[in-house]
Amino acid sequence: MRDRVGAPAACGTRQRWILPSQLQVAGFMRALALLLLQAVFVLLHSPGGFCADFSMVAMTDNAPVNTSLYRPLQPPLDVAKYPVAPPELTLEQVHVYIRHGERTPVGVRLADAPANIPRNWQLCNRAREYVASVVGPGQQDEKLKSRKLLERADGTVADGTCLLGELTDVGRQSTYNYGASLRELYINKLGFLPNYLLSDAPTYFRSTNMPRTIESLQQVMHGLYPTDKCHPDVTPPLIVRNGKDENTIGNTYDCPRLEVLLVGFAQAAAAAYNHTLEPLDHKLSKYLDGNPIRVDGKPRASGILDTIRASIAHDVKVPPEFEEKPVMDLIERAVVNEWFSDKTEEVRRLGMGRLLGDLSRKMHNKATQKDKDPLKILVHSTHDTGLAALASTLDVFDDKWPAFTASITFELFKKSQTAAQPTMLQTILSPFRVRPVDEYFVRMRYQNKNMHLPLCADEGKHLAGAPEFCTLNAFMDRIKELTPVDWEAECARGGRTA
């Protein structure tokens, strides 16, 4: 997977510019036309005619945002507004969890008239050529060039057609931009990471074993450490795990008990929220072959939300009813509750406990080993369900479906303790004197915001005057409660017996 063109062969390949696709251009022209129509409407219907309230539609930075349209917030990593830690704290380690970039819908929905959302998305034109490692005569490593094309059911082939759920050109650019922002923040602004990578020891890159997360991580790696910022002999590994060992998402594949719990919560959400969706039937059923929209409907509300959000992210035209913010907010609330309303301790343990256990262990190792542990940044490429579950488990979820390239970071800081000037007696007894112990703190950030974790809200469990900085001890104590002791026993279909 490291040999793909457009992905890091050493630390990265040369970046190729991504040009706007026909769908993107069409989306821009539609938006421009809509803006002009709004302007004419306002001008013609204002008391002062063409001279009245022109500022309402002027194309300036102060122009009002149309808050009646459903537009999921997708802010990039904001380096300029990053809150630098207090001067007594030194950054020691960063753990990043990022959702993959923009992709196509994972299923074909709303494709028939009158919705007419495309069945085939022509948004995958970049990075289609591959250089694979193959074995030749005498077991010698050789290179094979190939090109990826999608064949449709009727046998036709079209350049640039995406698979369902595939990372698009837009997604490749946004994840590259995210990596470049990591570089700007942790190298150029903070000087935390080395500018030039002489070894892969300071870095750790892991992805779920899915093409869109792997390719997203490759783009992030390329933005963080481009080819010219990496020693020619250094190739940072891109790590994946077997499905049964994956822990950046709730692993129902390896945990039958978690699957039972989540199915039960989904059924409860359908019972609780289906009636809230009934008022939308007269608006939306015509796009669903006459079917009502329901949590457990056909298609499911979650599938509709996925298609609409993917379409909006790529400027693909959707029916106007699906752009109405009250409509989509209602659907999103029902879907979020279907997936993440479960905040029982058992679900937290089985869903995110192992991941948080890994995080806690690595931070503890850094705090105890100090410079003997060279690991500085760990980047995990995961999914929306992983981010939301992580935030929910720590009681800071905002009940909004995570955007493409949304990210959570955990930063480990050290507060060094300086010893007072010793007395003569203390100097004599210095071999027996207890050395000052450094303090460590953890700050969680989500979508450019500091998270105030309830687990460290009490006095003494966070840095004085800065509740966003949890003491590492308080953080680890809570994580210990959430980490399964006997994974196989707790994941048995009946759950723990004791």
C-alpha cells in the first residue's frame, strides 16, 4: 500500500493538484445562480427598490449566511486560533483520530426521479495509477504499473467513476490539507516535531483496513511529511490491524455482546423517534417510492442522511426539501440517537474501552520513560462512528454527526517541578533526598475546541485555573474503569457473569 502513486512512497510523493470536476463546477454555478436570484428578489421587494438594503446580498465577507439551509459544519484544522498551552507546560505527545475525507455514499439511494441523485459519481479522477510490488523470476522484487477503472453492471467503463463509499478527489485534497495543517501547527508554529524526518521513530500511523481510511491516511502523511522533508531511506509504516483486533471503532465483529446491545438500542431509538419523523412524510415520501422516512425504514434514515451529506459535501444537487435545515436536523437527531444514545457503562467499555486503554498505556509509557520513548505523534485514520463513540464515552459528544475530516486530539503535557535551593544539610543528604516528580496533563480537543472532561472536573483533578487540562492520573483512573479486563468473557453474547 506504500507504493501507490499519490501516496507516500518514502514520506510522501509530489503533490498533484486536484482540478474541479464537472459536478463541482455545476454545483458552483447553481450556488451562484441562487445567490443572484435571491439578490433580485430582495431588491425588487424592498421599499426602496434597487437602492434599498443592497448590503444584504452584497458578496462581501460580511454577507449574511443563509441559516435556513442544511450545511454540516466542516471546519478545517484552525492553526491560527490554536490555544497555546500555559508556559509552564511542555508538549510531550499527541494522539490524533481523524475521520476519513469526503467520499461517495455507501449505497445507491434517491437515484430515481424526482430526486435524481447520481448513481455513478465521476469524482475519482486522481491517484488512479498504481505501482505495485510483485515477485518476478527467482523471487526477485519487481514493480508493476496498473490503472484502476470501475466497470458498471452493463459492462461499460468510464474514467473517474467512483466505487460506493470511495474517497473522492475532494476527500484526497481535504485530508492532504489536514496533514499540511498538522505540519503548520506542530512543526512550524510549536516546533514540537522535527522539520526533517531522519527516522520513523517519532511517528505512528494507523488506519482501519478500509480503502478510504488508508488512502486518507496516506494523504495526511504526505501533507505532514512531504517527500522533500524526509530522509530517502525513511519510509514510515502505515499500520493496519486484523478485523478482530480493530479498536478505533466499536468492534461488533469480534464482540457479539456489543452487537446485541447496539441492536437493542437501535430498536429502542426507532420506537422513540419514528413518530417524530412522521411530519416529514408529506415532504419526503415522494422521493422514497412513497415510503415514509423512518429510523428502521427502507431506506433507513441513516442511509438517507449519509447520501444527503455526501452530496452536499460535493456540491451535488439534492431535492430542496433535503436542504431545509429543520427537516435535516430532525433526521440527524433521530439517527444520532439510533447510533449514540447508548451511554451505559457496558457499551462504553466494549465500544471504546480497548482504544482508550491503548491511549492511556502509551501516555503512561511516555511519562515514565520520558526521552527514552521517542514517540511524539500518533495519527489514526478512522470513521464517523469511532469519533462520535469516543466523544460520547467521555461525555463530551455534541450530538452532531461528525463531518468528513473531523478530528479528535489528545495532547500530553509535562509540568516540570523545580527543586528549591538545597541547604547544607540537604546537600549532605542529597543521595537520600526525594527528587521532584514531574506532573502530566491531558487536553482533549474536538473540532478546534477544547473539551472540558467531566471526569476531571473536581478540584485537584485538573490544572488550577485551566479545567481543560486533566491530570494524567485522573484521566488514567477513569480509563482503567472503562478498559475491559477480560475482553473475550465480557464480549460473550451473554456478557459478564460476575
